[in-house]
Amino acid sequence: MNLLLVANIAEKVLEEQNPTALKAANDLLLKLGEYNSTWVVNEDKHAFVECATFADDFKYHGEMWQSDFHFIDFPNIEEGEDSDYTYKLSSRNLTDGMTTIVNWLSGKHGKTIYESSYMYTFLMKKFENNEDAAKSYALRLLIHYMGDLMQPFHCENRFNSKYPNGDKGANAFALKNHYSVSELHALWDKILYDGKNNVARPFTAATWDSFQADVDNVRTTYADAVKYKYYYQSVKYDDFAQESFDIAKTLYDGLTEGEAVP
């Protein structure tokens, strides 16, 4: 739900401010289905939004290679010192993946910036040097990863005596099961239960119209968050990740593991 919401907001912003860029994105999205239609079974008339779950849809169907790019696990040392714990930030992480894809798709900084990256070399090999198909796949990852970046627990890993190896971005923080949410990470995936109902894709006309009402409500309620373009036009994804990390550290407050959310 969170992923679809973020993608839909992005689509609406592009419709209003840069329809040319949106058309280019939608044209590129078509290339993967042209290469192999089995990749786009969950997409139809609203591919820019429907593909937001792509990276998860296929992750457990032969696409685990890109799973490290879903997170950047900044350590939240809740007890003791950094030296009390052993952890390592993967070089294949959320912000690295996003930066690589943007450099590749935009071509603004030249091929040497991205051609040696794991993301580029893997996808070009995967699609037999069909760069349009590889880029189309990469754009779907980018749309998904932006949604992950907006989920605070994708940028945090809490360490304490109970979780000396980290709580995996609150995936290990159990909650009393409610609306099929049984841990804290999932609670934020479900937008604090507001997104408790999964939306089937491709959208039908009815489910799309219903979802637009939800998206418009969020945009109206939180309009100040995008009041100025510089709030969201930056490609400094590490800055976004730091903001998500700072938020994530506060989201344990008032909660008790294994119990219901107050």
C-alpha cells in the first residue's frame, strides 16, 4: 500500500509539473513487456503505479539478487556503544542502487559513472545487452526503491542487548496481530492500518477511482511536505535516508513488544 501511494503521488506531481518526463517514463516502462510479457502481469492501464510493487512481486521468484538494495541499515545503537556490536553496511544498498539507476537512466554524467556498477552489469547481462529492456526493469526498481526510502524502517536497524545483531528494521519487533500486521515494520508498510487492505493489481476502474480518493486525501492533508520543489527534487538520496533514519528512531516510543499498538 505504501509503495503504491508513493508512486501515485509521484505520478500526479509529474502530470502537473513535467508531463514530458512522465510520458518518457511510461514509454520506457513499455519496453519490458515488449521483451517478455510475463514480467508485467500485474500491470495494465496504470503501469507507473502498478509497477511499484514489482521488486517485491518477483523477489522470491528468481530476483533475490536485488534484495540488498531495498535497505540501508543505519545502526540505531539503543544501548551501549558502537563497539559493542558487529555490523557492516552493504555497499549494495538502497541509496547506492537509486543513485546508480538515476545516473544510468538520465545519462547526465556519462557512461563511466555507472557502467562498472553491479546493477548495470547484472541487468545488461540478464537482458542480453537489450538496454531498453534493462532500463525498463531498472525504472521499476527505482519506483519501488523510492517507496522503500519513504518507509523509515528501511533505513534503520536497532541494536540493544535483546537484539545484538539488530532488529532488521523493526521486522523483529513483534506486535499483537491486528489486520494481519504482527510486527512493527509491517505496521508502517500498512500506513498504520490505513492500508490494511491489499489492492489487487492491475487496478480495475473501480479500485483505481477509490485509490485516487485516498491519494488525494494524503496530498491535501500533507501539502506542506511538498510545498517547495526542493523538498522532493533532490537526488541526494542519502539525505532522504538520514531523514527516514531520524524518524525511525522515534517510532518505538510508547510501544511494547508483543502487545497491541496503543
